[in-house]
Amino acid sequence: MRVVLAEDLFLLRDGLVRMLEAFDFEIAAAVETGPELTRALAELQPDVAVVDVRLPPSHTDEGLQCALEARRARPGLPVLVLSQHVEQLYARELLADGVGGIGYLLKDRVFDAEQFIDAVHRVAAGGTVMDPQVIQQLLSRRQADDRPLGRLTPREQEVLELMAQGRSNAAIAGQLVVTERAIAKHTSNIFAKLSLDVSDDDNRRVLAVLAYLDQGR
């Protein structure tokens, strides 16, 4: 699996390269600036991009902007964002096309190699992986009762938050110590209450998460 990595700090970039190579990833490019990232994503067509938010020359949101531009040019390009900060607007925008293949992890909450590598694999396969703290910040604003999410029960909101973290029904059932059948019922209720028509379940999960995030705007 070919990876384009963007990180401006040399030691962290070198460490990520070594870790990925140890797990049999091929590093197509390891860059440190926004313009380099844009060129690498356009020219090398990687299987997945691992991107820091704040890259030179602006040191603001350069990495996220490059990732969004690349996904507009190549819809569905898998992108795993690594950051010390939660950029709420761009996190929502990354999710907005409903295609999947998106991850957003906070650097200081990645505790071991297996966790990180699993996230890269899940994103590359088209899944959605979100750090719980990212979700909490995106959902921090109160939802009004007359909005669609006001119709969800507390348990359904809990299930939706775990869905936003990229967890399967089986994983959610294990987390909440209930049966997978119960989670399937909850997800069906969530889709119905959010007026999501029957379609591919993966797409409906992403749309449900977007509806949840949109309430914080």
C-alpha cells in the first residue's frame, strides 16, 4: 500500500516513515510543505495520504486545504489527518461528500503503533475513523429539540457518536454491552428519524454522522 506522508517536523516525519515501513507500507513520498503535498498527491496517486493540518508556508490549515483540494480532484482519496488541534469546519468538509475514506486523529492521543496502523488500514479501505475527542468538540454545541437530532433517544445519540468514530455495529455492541441485533435496531431508528432513505448502509452511516455534525454549525 502506497502512502504519501505530510509532516513538517523532521523527527516525527522520520518516525512515521519508519513505523509505516515496518508494517509493510510503501512510502511514495514524505513531504514537509503544502505545495509539496499538493504535487505528491496529484502526481503519485497514493492509496492513502497521512496529513498534518498545519504545514509550511502558512502554518495554519495548509495540510487540510491540500487534502480537500486533492479529494475534489480525486473523489474518495483516503486521507488520515493527524493534528494537535480540531479544525471543526474542515473536519465537516472532509466528511461532506459522503464517500468515506476519512480519518481525524489527535497526535497526543495515538498511544501505540497498532492503533495508528489500524486507523491507516481502515481509512485506506474507505472507512471513517474519528478520535472521540474530535467528535465531542464537533458535537459540543447544544442541539435544539425541534431539529432532527432532538428526536433521537440518549442511547441512539450514543450509538451515533460511536458510529462517527468509525466503529462497526459489532464493535458498538461490544462497547455498550448489548447485542448486535439491538445496535442494528438503533441504527435503523437513527436512519428513519434523520429521514435517510434506504441505500448502502455505509453511505447512510456517513450521512447520519454529517447530520449530527451539522447541528453544531
